[in-house]
Amino acid sequence: MNPIRVLVVEDEPIAREAHLAYVARLSGFTAAGSASSGQEALRELIQAQERGEAVDLVLLDMNLPDLHGLDVARRMRSAGFLTDIIAITAVRELNVVRGAIATGVVQYLIKPFTYATFAEKLENYRAFRATLGSDAPSAGGSSPAPVDQSAVDQAFATLRTPVDLPLPKGISAATLAAVRELVTGAPAPLSASELAELAQLSRVTARRYLEHLVSAGVLKSSPRYGTPGRPENEYRGS
């Protein structure tokens, strides 16, 4: 599967470099470029398309020096760009959130945020694309295969961030994000014992976090066969 090409649109140089560095750290993503203004972002999208290197995702700051992020999103749609957008902003006004949703924004990140939160949003976005088969053509041609109601429901469920949802007693949002990052970034599925060692948690605590992520649809579990002693489950990204 080709990496997801990301355009970072942010007018603050330090934040822009940080977001580019975050993208570089994530497996399955690559930076397609950056822009410091709305007009520059639109030019980057056009030029990338002309080179045959279309952008898959725009990390779009809402407060740019020339255009509001919502205006950039609207111009993208008017120009025929169906590129997905994750809005990145310090703005918390409800009307901006509603406007972002109306222009097809798939995720919303509120500044300031940690790398763990950033990774969570983008990993959920990658799962969303995979569930809808964004990179998988149908057997008869280049168009994506059709999906049913269940597949669509599952795809949109992946956009939910477990750390943003109400958590059961004893579950820490920070630890939950760290556990998810460890499991989804591991080269092979992890057992509760292996995660406990990596995250310096007790085995019981590690299993509690893993099962919560399974129930949220973020991880999958399956029995691990061929190991001595009591059978155990192993966990991987969904």
C-alpha cells in the first residue's frame, strides 16, 4: 500500500516543522510538502496533481494570514479536490467546528496537542481509509469496490478517538494513547505480557487497556498458538 501523502498547512514556522516531523515519525505516512498560507496551499495541491503526486490528506490550520481555513477548504472543493482534511487550530468556537464538518473535515485537532494525540488522529484516519478501501481498486477496473452499510459504519467508527471518549474508572487517557501507539507501531502483535514489559505496567493493567481498545474497535485480538504454558491472546491494530 502506498504511503498517505500529507500536505501540512501552518503559518507558524515552529509549529509547521513540528507537524512535518510528526508526520515523518508515523509509519504509512509521508510529507507531500508544506504551505504557510491558504493561497500557497492551493498552489501546492494543483502542482502536486500536475506532477501525478496527488495529496491524500491536508493538515489545515484554520487561522492563516490570507484566508481562513474554512475558505481554503471551500476553494478546494470548488476546484474539484476531494482531498481529506484534518483541521488543526486553537479555535474552539462551535460555528467553526460546524463549518469544518460542512466542508468535509474528517478530524479536528485542538492546539496545543501532544504527539500521542496527533498520532491517534492520523492512525484513526488511516484505519478509516483502509476500511473504505481507498487504495484498493475493484476487480474490474480502477474504481474502488462498492461498500455496504456495515463497512461504512465501521469506517466512520474508526475516526473516533478512544482517548476523547468517556473512559472507565482506572483508565488514564495518556496511558491509553501510549498503549495504542505501542501496539499499532509494533512490528508484530503483542500479548498483554509483552506490552506490560514495554510500557512498564502490570500484566493485569496492560490487559485492561488492551481490552478497552478492542471494545472501542481500535485493536483486534486473537488467540496465540504454539507457546508453552497457558494460552493467551495477542493484540494488533484493527
